[in-house]
Amino acid sequence: MRDSFEMGNLIPWGIGTAVLLLCLLVFANLARNEFVLRFRGVVVDGICVAEKPFSSVIRYTGPDGTVYERTVGGGSKGRIASMGDEVRLVCDMRRPKVASTPPESISEGVLYLVMSVVFLALTVRLAIWPFWG
């Protein structure tokens, strides 16, 4: 038997849908960045200019000749370089500010893509619940 949707459930339904949609957008953007760097990225050399507790600040010159700084590392990767070390990065030609360490495999992008599809399915299911149960 189908549960009826009451107007008192509208606010929790809206909040739930918004949260799932936000998660979908975050994972889709992460997947997009991973795939863009993998297939359209340009290798650039940078130098570590600062150290943070679990990451490194890398200064590099993008393909357009502009100097950028990017914090790289953190999480499970930890600090990837010490002060003055040279570091190889991959940056997007169209958006040189987007850079990362060279991807070793495509699995991280695939994981983000799968997570975005899961959140898409959950969002669609929650969004249609008031209308079709």
C-alpha cells in the first residue's frame, strides 16, 4: 500500500532532495576534474614553497605563462614534498589553476562518477516520491 504524502512532509522532503542534489553536484564535479586532468592535462614542473602539516604548497607556471600556487596532498596522501623540492603536476590547459599530482590510475575518477550516478538515482527517487510513491 502506498503511503500518502502529507504537506507536513514537504520541508524534510525538500531538505533531503537538496542535500542529495548537492552531493550529486560535488561528486560530478570531482569526476569531471579527474577526467579532464587525465585526458586534457598538461604536465608542468613546480617547486614546493611552503609546507603545511599534511600538505605542500606548490608554485608552478601554467601553460599561459601565469604563476599559480596550489596546495597538494592532504588526506591519505600526506605531504608530497619538502621545502624547495621540485614537483611534477598535471594542470588543465583551459583552466590552469586546476592542477593535481599526475594520476596513477583512472580509478579515482571512476569512483567519483559511480558515486554521482548513485546520488542521481537517490535524488530522482526522492524527488518523485510525493507524486508516485
